[in-house]
Amino acid sequence: MSIRRLPEHLVNRIAAGEVVERPASALKELVENAVDSGATRISVRLGGGGIDLIEVSDDGCGMAPAEMALALERHATSKLPDDAIDAVTTLGFRGEALPSIASVSRFTVESRPRGADGWSRTVDNGALVGEGPAALPPGTRVRVEGLFEKVPARRKFLRSTRSEYAACLDIVKRLAMARPEIGFSVEHDGRRVLAVQEGMDRVARVAALTDRDLAANSVGIDFEREGIALGGVAGLPTFNRGVADHQYLFVNGRPVKDRLLTGAVRGAYAEMLARDRHPVVALFLDVPPDQVDVNVHPAKTEVRFRDPQLARGLIVSGLRRALDGAGHRSVQRPDAAVMGLWTSSSSSPSPSGEGLGVGPIQTGFGLDETYTPHPNPSPEGEGLRYVRDRPTFFSPPPQARAEPAAEPVPASITYPLGVARGQVAKTYIVAEAEDGLVLVDQHAAHERLVLERMRRAMSNGGVTSQALLLPEVVELDEPACDRLEARAGELAEFGLELERFGPRAMLVRATPAMLGKGDVIGLVTDIADELAAFESALSLKEKLDHVAATMACHGSVRAGRVLSVAEMNALLREMEVTPHSGQCNHGRPTWVKLAHGDIEKLFGRK
């Protein structure tokens, strides 16, 4: 069999298999060309999810007729004026996109430079079928119709119209985030689905393209190290999603999907999110061109760093520093259905007490009384009298404080989380703030505080341990004992001293002093499970972060424990000065606020 050169149209189709996988791939290449042309406004029209039609119009520099013909040849580009491919600063540079797309669709390009006439050129699946003058404003308009229509082997692998449309919209959103100075609009089947104006600041642009609540529930990032800059916006840990489709990563203005960067984001949010929740972030990494290789894949969605650990460490450090600055902030977005339960269709209580919301009331003395209203009002006009479950015992109505105050109750104006007024169900602290009512989950809040104390102690040389009077024997399977024995030295830094005690048991000689009395067996078992779950996926430091979180969970104030007013206020004050105290170690919020306006709405005052 002799060797022969492949015909040009077949070469282009082979290249199209790498560059144009689906309509979104073609759209990405066309929009990137529009961005590189210096456009200030880019309009996108889609039909049938991009399968039937993709049209991209811009007001960029435009092309002369000779340049248009050259642009449809392979490896012809205006974006590499010399041979320095390592110093590329544009989104495109390979010169493959246009001929590849034109080889698998009906492709029409119209362009007009400023001060010149417009020109049009049409290619049908690799064959030139027409060219001539065109009327259009300065800029370029590209139409792609019937993608893969004559390549049925490729077309049958396309997904549904809805899926292809979603992928196209995601591509435009990512490019629009990277270029807030450019206005973008998208129209699908005659309906406008996206429009952002040029000149927006980065945070406003990201919020407009993801979730408008992000602006109020995020922190800005501005971090630099060794010539690499990190900017962007990071959502609070409690502002999270069930899937990772709201993580946007950019390197030198280029949208990328890189495992290294994604792993860095996961590491930065470790112990602040539940394992099945994902943060909302848009990170912009500016790296010297000679420190990153963008020529890894024809689609240009992957990059390779000269120093990957520097890039990863920069993201982890920058994100954590920004999130540390958020302090005790948490998303304040009460569920509408839950809020609806506060309202009652009945305007007056029944004689049996239904509708009064009567239940366990913690008075601060360790009593857990259930009060029911007496059916007959007192003759003195004092309203309802309350009787305890035992009919012979009468008690005055419960007071508004958790316990009698020996001193005047402090004003709430000076404290962001307010002043404790009581405890509900031995689990939730009720506090009065200047602008509303604050509810705090005491276990979740204390769990975060203990974790942050452990981290501070680790940075200062280690956690103080408390020796057990009688060492505790914990029986586990042999692999779990092997994992604990291998990490015994690191665990000792957390104050947990372990020894091997036979093939299937560990001997616990000391526990972290700050945890107090707790379930030693449960603690050691959970740590063994954590080490097993993250044995290969995380670095040693990240494994130890999980260990610290497990210890903190075991050493925190449990739901069901009665707290005094002083203990409640001490917890609130520590939350106000502790980083990340707005969410527990599993990513759930530790406090919520019911603003005065919301309370007035509940009572129909507004």
C-alpha cells in the first residue's frame, strides 16, 4: 500500500474532529475571534441549540477580501506576528478554527473594515460556493448553518437541542466574564436569553451571569505572589451549589477547565463545605506567558504551568485569605416555604391552645416546661393564665429572658450578632440584634470555633493534650489500625496520642485538651474513616484538616445542652471575631437573621 497525501477537504474534516466537537465548540472559536478583533459589542444568534444556526456579529476591526480568503486556509492567522508561540496573548493563534468549521457546515463570513466596503464569502462543507459584496456595518458577521449535516457519523453523536443550547450559553457566559469591557447578547430561536452591557466591573459582570445574589454573598480576591496575580470573586461557603457548574476559572483571560485549578478550589474550601456541595467562584489568574503553555490541546481549554504547585498554592492561599476576611458572614436567605409556616390562616387560637405555638420553653434554670393556656381568662383582665401539665401547679407566663438578669440587659446595638435573650429546644440561641432577630445553631457554631482554635494552636506549635487516667482501647479492623499507626506522629500534634495495641486495636493515651470529655471511641473511629476516604486524593495537610474537623465535631457543644445567658453571649462574641464562623465544618450556616422588616410582614404591619 503506497503512501499518499490526503486531500485538503479531508484534512480539514480530520482537524474539525479535534476543534469542533459540538456546536458549543464552534461558537467558542467564533466568539474568541470576535474578542481578538477588538470588538466592544458581540451578538450571538442560535437556532436549534446551535445545530441549525450559529451567527456571531461583532464591531471589531473587520477583514479585507484577501484576508477573508486567507483566513479560510489552514494555519493562517493574524495573531502570531512572529514565531514566538510561547508568548501568545490572544485567545486564538492556531489558525485551524475557521477552515475546520467550514469543512463540516455551510459557512458564510461577511466583513467590512472601517472606511472600506463589505465583502462576503460562502463555503459549503469545504467547497467555495460564492463570494461578493455585502452590506453590513463595520465589523464581521459569521453564519454557521447545518453543522455536521453532511457528516451523519458525527451528527448522531450530538445531544438534544436543549443540551447543546445549554453548552453554547455556558461558553458565552465564560467568555463574557473574562471580558467585562465588552457587551454580549445571546438570542435563541428568536428569544433574547442573555444581555450584558460593556463597561461593567468584574463583580457585577460575574453576578449578572451567575446569580444576582452573589454580589451580596461573596468576597473579592486580590492576591499576588512571585509575579502571578489572582483576582476575582468567591462566594461565601454557605452560598453553594449541588453541582460544580458555577466554578469559572480563567488563565490570562482564557476560560479553562483544569484539574489542578479545580482541585485547588476544593482544597481552599475544605472543612467549610459539605462533601456534596460546591462553591460559586470566578477566578482570574494572570501568569507571565512564559510560565504557562496554552498550546496543550487544539480546543485550548487546557493549560500547563511551568510551576504547578506555585499556581495551586496561590489559589488556595488567596481564597482562604479572602474567606478569612469574611469573618462571621453567612448567607441570609431564609427559605420561603419555611417563612410561610409562620403565618396562620386562623386569626384566633382555639380553646385547646392550637395556633398559639406553645411548646417547650427554656427558661434558663434547666426547666423544660410545656405550658398550656387556661380556658378561662382571669377576671382581673390579665389575659390567659398558664398552667403546667400537672393541673394542681400554677405558674406565671414565661418571661422574655432565658433567666433573670442580675444586671441590666446589655444593649444590642454594639454587637453584630446581638445579645442572647433565650434558648429554644436546647439547640438554638435566640439573640436580639439592632436590626432584627438572630437564631444561632449552638452545635454548628461551636464546632467551627473549636476547629479554628485547633488551627491556631497548630500554627503555634501544637495542640495541648490531656492524658487519660485509664487509657482507652479502641477496636478497629487491621487496615484502619495501620492507617492510624502511620499517622500517629501527625495526630500527636493535634493532642491525640495513639499506640498500636495488637493487630486490631489502638490504645488512646491522651486526647486534645480543648475537646474536654467526649466519645473517645467514636472520635478515633471517625478519624480512621477520614484517613481512609482521603488517603490518595488529598495532601497530608488536607488530610489533617479533615482530622481536625472531625475532632472539632466531637468536642463541640451538643444540641440538647442547656446554656446560661453568659455562655450564650460568650459564644456570640467569639463568633464575631472568628474567621468562617458563618458556617460549620460541613458547610451549613451557623446563624440566620430575621430582619425587623420581615417580622413586620409576618404580623401584617407591612
